[in-house]
Amino acid sequence: MTETEFCEKLRKSFCDNGLRELTAIEEQAFFILLNELLEANKITNLTAITDPEAAIAKHFADSLLGSESIPNGARVLDLGCGAGFPSLPLAIYRPDLTVLSLDSTAKKVAFVQKAAEKLQLSNLKTLVGRAEDRAIKKQIGKIDLIVSRAVARLNLLCELSLPLLAVGGSLLALKGAKGEEELKEAQSAIRILGGAVKSCDQRALLLLDGGVEERTILQIQKIKETPKEYPRSFAAMQKKPL
Ligand code: SAH
């Protein structure tokens, strides 16, 4: 796909999905990102989505659904960023944010770091580690908002996220069609961990081939301190979810 064709499709996808218009420099950044991703994917397994049209909607536009609720200038953690989704699109689209991309898999973080350098994204930093590791918490520091896509079911994701947030901060969980079901299942986890449901939005992700996929954008706010015994080890969370 040529850069001109790519930019036309990117513009259409962003417009269809209610996202703001991009500058020419931002469009070019997304084109470079796609090429970096496809190139790196030949060697390292980073994504199953290799068709450019699908990547525009399912990686780029999808990463930004719900981003309008992120406060200006916030310090954001992408928990389980994988190949940089949503953090890389977010850092391009929202230069006001300071983004930290965290993943437990070093080779994925290495890709995100390299892509951020190539794109000269001075507002994105990376970190290798597990969210539930207490030593990592110190390195992460103060976070206003956590975004996360396709990492764990909501009850587990809340146990990974809420301990890292300051009281008043929020988790923005990008979920699929079953988001509401996960929210029901996570009610006790949210309560125990000091959270409260702020919003649950059903959205449609419009694809470039005319298809539509259901999305659920969940916001969980931390309203009081999380009890010290959380997070437990990942094995314990999985064995006995809250
Ligand atoms: N958010 C990306 C990747 C999803 S795959 C996307 O939507 O494309 C899930 C990722 O979460 C994997 O890369 C995995 O390594 C990471 N992960 C899972 N549990 C984690 C944990 N406890 N701490 C940090 N990263 C974790």
C-alpha cells in the first residue's frame, strides 16, 4: 500500500470512528508505525493482523476509542502493551500525554522502544516487567490513568491495575462484545480493591471493509486505597479471582 493510499484509508477510518483529523506529520507517523510493525513481525511474532486495512481499524483507530475521556496532560500506563497497543497510537494522537508502555515480554517492549525512537515520540517510555511485581510499582511511580487492551479478564485486570493508581485515578479497559458480562463478574473485585464503576460504553468499531465489531469501553475509578494484600501473585489471582 502506498503512503497516499494509506493516508486516505487512515483518514476514513478515523472519521468513521469519531476520531479527530490528523496532521500530515501524524499521518506519516502512523504509516511509519505500520511498516515497522509489519517488518518486525516477519522475525518476531507481534501481531496476527498483517493486512494494512485491518491494522488501520483494529490497531490504530481501536486503540483510540475512549481516549477522549483521558484528562489533558495525564501520565498514562499501558498495562500489557504487547506491540504497543494502545500506547503507540495514543502517544502519536495525544502529544499532551506522558505514556509508559509496560509488558512482561522483553522482545515486545524492545519493539515498542525502537518504534518510539524511530517516530521520535519523546512522550513515550517503556518498561519490562509484571504489573503485579511490587518492585515494578516503585519504578512506575505515580500514574493518573491506566489503559489496557486484551490483557486479562476485568476482575484480574482490576487486581493488576488498581494497586498502581493514586486515589482518584482510573482504569480505562478496552473490551470486546463481552465487556458488560466481564463487568458483572468483576463487581466484587472492584469493591474489594477500592474501585467504583464510572462508565460502561457500548461502542461500534467500524472497519474499512464495511464490517462492524462491538466494543465496550469501561472506566473504573479508584475511590479509596487498595488493601495492602493486593495484588497477589498472578497464580493466586488466577486460581481464586476476586
Ligand atoms: N495490549 C496489546 C497486547 C495484548 S496481548 C494489544 O492489545 O495488542 C497481552 C499482553 O499482556 C502480552 O504481551 C503479555 O506479555 C502482557 N501481560 C500479560 N500479563 C501481564 C502482567 N501481569 N504484567 C505485564 N504484562 C502482562
